[in-house]
Amino acid sequence: MKRIGLFGGSFDPPHLGHMLMAQYVLEECELDEIWFVPVHTPPHKKRESMSTNEERLEMLEQSTALEEKFFISTIEFERKGISYTIDTVKQLKKQHPNTHFYFIIGGDMIESLHTWKDIEELLEDTTFIGVQRPGASSQAIYSDRVIQVEAIQVDLSSTLIRERVKLGKSIAYMVPNGVESIIRKRGLYGDGEREST
Ligand SMILES: Nc1ncnc2c1ncn2[C@@H]1O[C@H](COP(=O)(O)OP(=O)(O)OP(=O)(O)O)[C@@H](O)[C@H]1O
Ligand SMILES: O=C(O)c1ccc[n+]([C@@H]2O[C@H](COP(=O)([O-])O)[C@@H](O)[C@H]2O)c1
């Protein structure tokens, strides 16, 4: 059985917190590959930024280019609609029958797992991996059904990066190489009016 870690998120933009946790989980949980799965429409979160799917994908491609075990699945872009994880996992399992899928989340999300669509069914054959996140608590209904990994904790979020860009502050060393220049080149996260996908 191949062991694949799915890492879902908005990645708007990808930041070093994402990359460090992906690399750490890859090794620590002895996974074969990590597949980053950018959401089309997050189930529980309103996307605050107006960046397009193509722009998020370009930043993710830049972020994963140098690591041979990092891949991107655009399955949720293609499916459109709300990006429920159960739908993604079911679709992927059909396409890759000899694979065990893991789903990587930040420790902050363990608390709200009970609100996910068909969570019992999802937990039956998908193994969740929760990576500690600064400020997150581990007291939650499903905490004993999630492999909890103590990776290097970085108090970074995409929200913080977007705010810093808006204020004209540096984001050097906070995002993977090349991501800052995509942000600047495309004028992301500024005040200007942009179209969303
Ligand atoms: N610094 C971090 N440490 C641990 N987990 C993180 C960190 N940043 C993001 N994650 C986790 O990565 C996944 C994808 O996150 P997402 O792309 O939504 O980033 P975010 O930084 O939380 O974004 P935003 O600030 O826009 O809400 C989620 O499971 C989230 O909990
Ligand atoms: O399936 C659900 O009900 C569900 C509810 C909340 C979040 N998720 C997934 O969790 C991942 C991270 O979500 P977010 O909101 O932090 O971008 C992303 O892949 C979402 O599709 C999934």
C-alpha cells in the first residue's frame, strides 16, 4: 500500500508553516508523498482574499517545485462547488485503490472535526494527522482518533502574510522562495479591486 498524505488548505498564500509541517509529517509518519490539495470553496471559512485559483496554484507550484515528494492535486478545483474532504477522499480512493490516504490538518482544526461532513465515515478509512499549532488546544471530541505530531511550531498564517503585504511590510523568509515575487508581480493582497474565481 502506498502511503499518501493529503494536505488541504487555501494556501493563500502558502507559507513556511505549511512547508515545515508537510516536510516534518512526510518523515515522521513515513509517508511516500504529500499531495497538496488547494480548496476551491472552503466548507467553513470565507476566503477573504480575491486571489484566483490560478494564482494560488502558481504559488503552490513554486513552493513545491524543489521537493520531489511534494505534489499538487487540483481535484477540488475540477470538481468545483464546496470542497468537502469526504468527496475528495472518496474520489481519490476510487482512482488509487492501492493507497492509504492520510489527511493532514493543523492542530487548531481538531476541535471542529465534529462539524465536518460525514466525519465518522471519513475517519473510518482515512487517518487524520494533526500538527500542533501555536495557540491550539488538544481537548476535543476526536483528539484520540487523530495522530498528533509535535512538529516545529511556527506562528505564521496566510492572514498575517496578507496583512503584511497590505501594509507594505516585508514577508521575506515567511514564504517559500519565489512566492513573494509572484505576489508582487500579480499585485496580490493590496487594496486594488480584483476578480475572484
Ligand atoms: N503555522 C501553522 N502551524 C500548523 N498548522 C498550520 C499552520 N498554518 C496553517 N496550518 C494548517 O494548514 C492547513 C491549511 O491552512 P490554510 O491554507 O487555511 O492556512 P492558514 O494560514 O490557516 O490560512 P488563513 O490565515 O487564511 O486562515 C490547515 O489545516 C491549517 O490548520
Ligand atoms: O469536509 C469538511 O466538512 C471540511 C470542513 C472544514 C475543513 N475541511 C478541509 O480542511 C482543509 C483546511 O481547511 P481551511 O478552512 O483551514 O482552509 C481544507 O482542505 C478543507 O476542505 C473540510
